[in-house]
Amino acid sequence: LKWIFRKGTFGLYLGAVAVVVVVVVGFVVVVGGFVVVIVVGFVVVVVVIGFVVVVVVVVGFVVVVVGFVVVIVCFVVVVIVVGFVVVVVVVVVGVVGFVGFVVVVVGFVVVVG
């Protein structure tokens, strides 16, 4: 140890140790930064994918609800239209029957008279 101090090479050794420490610390910082970037990127990707999945589920639910409402509305419209057609048919049949009855009565009156 006295030889190191006497020859003035202690500063070289100290410098070499300092360089090694700086290189190791720099390497640790670089690797740590890389790991942080990977982890943060992964977390961001997972969060974004989760958000997209939630949006897709919500949109799908809205589409299903809207489709259900459309089906109900179509069913109501069909029932109303069919009911209207039935009413029209009944009225037409009633009118035709009444006209037939009047024709029969008039024919009877003509034949008898």
C-alpha cells in the first residue's frame, strides 16, 4: 500500500475504480430505464386494450338494445297494420253483405210486386 501511495499510482487506481463505478451505474440506469419503458409501455397497452374492450362491449350492448327496440317497434307496427287490414276486410265484407241483402230484398219486392 505504501508503494502505491509513494509511486503516485493510487490516483490511477482510484480513477480506474471511478470509471468502473460510472460504467456500472450507467449500465444499471440504462437497463433500469429500458425495463421501466417496457413495463410502462406494457401497462399503457393493457390499459388501452382494456378501454377498447370496454368500448366494444358498451357499443355491442347499445346495438343489442337498439335492435331489441327495433324488433318491438316492428312487431307493434305489424300488429297495427294487420289489425287495420282485418278491420278493413270486416268492413268490406259487411258492406258487401249489406249490399247483397238489399239486392235480395229489392229482387224479392220486384218479383212479388
